Amino acid sequence: MEFHRLDRPQVRPLISIAYPPGVRTLGLIINHEPMAWRPYENLIDGELDNRVPGQVKGSLRFFRSGSRPLVVKLDLVGDFHEDIRGKLIRLRNPNPMDRDAEFDRGGTYMKGFSAMQRGEVGDITAGLPLGPWTEEIARKLMAQNELIWQQHGLPEPERDERRQDYARCYREHIASGDLYYAYVPYPYLEWYSDANGRVVLELERSQVDVLEAGVPKPRDKTAAELHETERKRVEAFGKFMAGMAKQLSRENRKHGGDGTVFGAVI
């Protein structure tokens, strides 16, 4: 899977289980929703800290209908994206609510969510632009592309064709004065938890404060370092998908199937 900063899509894993004819799925949601916890409606407040390179720690509070807020501690390996790498961010939600309560389920969406989230950082950004597109940004992105192509053993003729395509797109961004974003132009927080798998918070700009006072600016990463960081993110996603496929394969066999699972990323 090849990702780049030009038009990287949001990753949404979808899993489909091949059940034999006549077998009921017993209410399982198979391929209609992305397989991830998305408790952004339940979020009350909290903070995440990346001031120590290679780790993200913090605490978040989540609303639970009919119960006390759930206080969640995070201990993750990895870094924020370049717009906030090395910084402390604070989150808030002025109108927390419970998705399950909305549908009169009488419970809470946070049921089963662990109060200790250990794992790996996915994509975490405040959605801040890193300035307009420049030749320097284009060169760094192209260097990352070269590392990806080398890693996957792409033949030289195909590499050259891709170089031309990317160079053309980069020139268009520069000529248009477009702003460059490390990931997406809004706050997006994703991590892979040992306890709960993939967790995603998609927020509004007004919900995130970036605290920079007294925080030294980290040095810029080289193209090779950015490539390695991205490789680890993709690897974390791959492990998550593999684990989910194994779990759904077991469910398939329990219901009389042959364990066949189809997975796709869109």
C-alpha cells in the first residue's frame, strides 16, 4: 500500500465474511461500518503530549449516559504529524453526548472501552497548514516517494512515469499557492490500542488547542525519517487489519463458514 502527502485518502477498513447460504449473521455488522471506535461525540476533554520524541501520553474524559465520565489514560508509541509534532494539545467538546442514548438503547457507546489505552500512534494532526507548497516540500515528498518505490522494488520505467506524474501535480500546487497539510485539514486523532483496536476522533478546529509556550521547536525530519515514521503507521494499520481478519474468521467458522474473510481498504 503506497501513501503520500499529496492526496492520501482516509483509511477505512471494511471486512466482509463469506457465510454459507442460509446461515444467519446473528446481528453482526459485517461490511456497512468502518471497524473502529469513534467516540468523538462522547469526548468531554483531555490532553495528549508528544513533547518526548517517540511517545504520546495523555488523559481523556468521555461522557457515559447514566454513569460517571470514563477517564482514559493513553500510553502510545509514535509521534504526531509534523504540524504538531513535539507539542502538547488540549481537546474539548462543549456538547458531549452518548450515541447509544440517541437510539434509545439504554446503554453507553463507551461500554467495553478500556480505561488504559496502550499501543501505537496512527495519524494524529491538528489539521494545521505547514505553509504554502514550495519546491522544498516537493523535493522532500519526491525523496519519500523514491524510498517507497525502492522498498517495493518498482521497475525504473514505472518509477520514471510516476516521477513525472507527481512532479506535475506538485508544480500545480505550487503555482496555485495551495496550502500544504501533513495529513488532512482538520483535527484527526487515530491510534491502535492493544485493548480496543483502532480508535478515531474527528474534531472541529475549535475543539483543539496547541500549546507551544515553552516548547522547543523540534528539528525537521529528513525524508528518510518521515518515510520510516510513515512505514510504522502503515505497519500498525496492517497488524490491526490482520488481527481483525483472524477474529472475524473465527466468527465465520462458528457460524458454519469455512473461515474465508475478505478485507479491503477504501
